[in-house]
Amino acid sequence: MRGNPEAHQLVAPGSLGGVLELMAREPGEWTPIAGGTELMVAFSAGRLTAPRLVSLWGISELRFIQVTPETIAIGAGATFLDMRRHKVLSDELPLIARASGWIGSVANQSRATLGGNLVNGSPAADSSPALLVYDAEVELISVRGRRRIPYAAFHSGYKSNIMAADELLFAVHLPRRFAAHRQYLRKVGTRRAMAISKVALAATARLENAVVREIRVAAASLAPFPVRLVKTEAALLDRPLGRESLLAARAALLDEARPIDDIRSTADYRRQVAVNLLEEFLLELRRERVRQ
Amino acid sequence: MNATWPAIHFTVNGASCSVTVPPMKRLLDVLREDLHLTGSKEGCGEGECGSCSVRMNGELVNSCLVPVLQAEGTQIETVEGLAVDGELHPLQVAFLEHGGAQCGICTPGVLMAATQLLAHNPHPELPEIREALAGNLCRCTGFMRIFASIQAAAAAAAPSAKGEHHARQS
């Protein structure tokens, strides 16, 4: 069945304050819509259930990338093209620019926003693993004020998060301390462009005298929502990088991954690919150690 | 409900338009049904195929995923705006000469994606063309001719730095 535009109300207050007031007046009644790359697909197919939508598109207070000495803040309304085109972001936190280039086609990247990607909360979200290994924080806003929490604590289940009914995702804050880290991101899907990932793995690490002093590993499609792989990290942290720790990390990943069978892939395949990606990253890291 | 619909204003190919339709109506449907610009096509209706690609404020978008309210105040460019006074756009000429169009359903979107690419990158390499066209599916599978047409249009425009270099050498 096709979507019926008369069955949905759509308003555009045009300012952040206007949107927040509406959401405070009738909490839970209004579904925010930014670039529409998720909700309009549901609408076209007649699957959109939200009766009332409030547009975030064109609100400049949400669409920014701000560089300060300590952090880069990305507004929830920044598009993936905005992120790909940003020089400092691409230089220092290249995994985000690279993931942005995977999000559908140019016509999707021009409309899809970072906030939409995170709030939609797909287990396969392309931007999530990169944000997790950069220690991102998310800033939420409502008429009651603002609060910041680690992005790793944002998702609470399959397509659910910890936001209150009157809250909006305002920005993502990224510390500018990863430029010297070894960084890794790889997505495995059916084709390079447009395909939703079967599995994706991101990692950042810093070695000191061949010992892993910092490591973050995160994945998409290994759990109901994108996650840090904390057991895998623990198997590597403060240990010399060698065959022993590599095997321990593989075992830890296999233990903590919770992939499922679905239309895109199988749990077994996802597990296998994830450990292979982890190994690829660790071998890259080891080669770097040899060069040091 | 009709009484609550706002008038929505934007320009299409330079001409001012005003429509009073449900705000959730898709830009694609407004173009085709209300403005009778049927060049933009509906393929998949879910942002995968690119047949409905148009430019909105200079960015390529899938018009099937734009609720028309979000087009308020924007400048829309569609395939109908490429030819000026009956004179074909260089991309259209190249597509004719190089067999870039077969059944024609994907062609309007492909032309808009190519226009977008050349606006930012007048002399793209083949991998850049492939990336820019990744969201436009041709089920006649005429991709090689599409890519060749875009390369020909780029070459027919101002000479590239590379071209000038060759010219100086010869």
C-alpha cells in the first residue's frame, strides 16, 4: 500500500526553540524528521505509522561542524556530505569521513544527517562504530536544558535509546586526541556503495614500546545496536602485541559478539568476518610496531 | 484538513512556483502531478535507484524522499531545465552521441547526478564518475556507455589541466 500524505501532519517551526516547545507541549506526539532518508522510505511504502511529524531540515542551529582546541562538535543536522567535505574532521578523525562516504549514494549523503543515523539506531548504522572508537559524547537538548552522555551509553536496545520524549539530539562531541592513533574501519557488505553492512568494525589504538596502551574496538551488526567490544579490548590492553594476545582477542570477540541471522547475512558469517577484520587491524598495528 | 495546508513556495528551473498540497506529499509527486514535470521518474520509491534525482539548492537529492514542505524556499532543478531554448545541454548531446540512454527511465536522474558531479569536478576520473553515479541504477545495464557519455561531455567542455599539458607538449 502506498503512503497517503493526507494521513500525516508535517510542520516546520523553522527554529530549534520552536521544535523543542512543540515537543515539550505534547511529549511523544511528534516525530522529528530531518533528511527523510529513513522515514520517507517507510512513508512511500505505506509503513510510516507516525501521525504527526516535525521537520528539522533547514534549522541552521542544528547544522554545524565546530572546531575548538579540544573538540570537534558536529550538529545533529549536519549531513554526511557536510562531514565528508570538512577538512579538520577528515584529517584528524578520518574514519568519520570514510563512513560518511559509505552512507548510500551522493543523493542520500546530501540529506541523511548524523543525528538521524544515531536516533534511528540501526544495528548496522554506518557512522556508529567510528564514533564509538573516538569516545564520542552526545549532547541532548530539551526545554528543560542540555545534558551530555557518552555515545556508548546512548543506545538501550534494538532501535531504542535513552532520550526522553521531549528531547532532541543536539550534537556529537569528539575529542581531538586521536590524530596520532592507528585508526581502522572496514565495512563488509554486498557492494561498496548503497549496501547496508553485513558487519563493520572500527578500531583506534596507541602503542608504547610495543605494548598496547590504548585500544578501542567497536562494531556494527554484531549486537542489537552498535557496541564497543570491551572484552576484546581488555584482552589486548597493556599487553605486548603478539600471537598470544591476538588469539586471546579473537576468542574474546567470538565470546562477546551477539550477531543474528537475517536477510543480509548469517550470525556465523558475521562472527567469522568480524574476527578476521580484527586480525587485519592487529596485523597492521604490529607492522607499525616493527617500523617503530 | 485542506484548510490547514500551507502554500509552499519554491522555484523550479528558475520559475517561481506555489503549491497548496499536503505538506507530506513527496516532491516527486508534486513535480509530476501538480507541476506536470514528468521528466523525473519513480523507480523504487525508496532512495535506492536514483530515477527521481533532482537538485535542491545545488545538492543532488532523491525527490521521492523529500516531503514537499522541506522544499519551501529552495531552488529545484530538474531534467526539464537542462536544455535552454531548445538547445540541448552538453551532457544530453553526449548521451545521444554515445548511446548513454536506452529505455530512458533512469536517464533523467542519471543526467542530474552527472550535472551535480561536473558542477563540483569538471574533469572527473572514471572512479569518481562511478562513485557519483552509484545511486543511479540502469536496468538496461548500460553503465559503460553512461560513463563514456559523461567523460565525453567533460572533455567537450573547457580543456582540463591535463589536456593543456598535452597540448603544450605536442
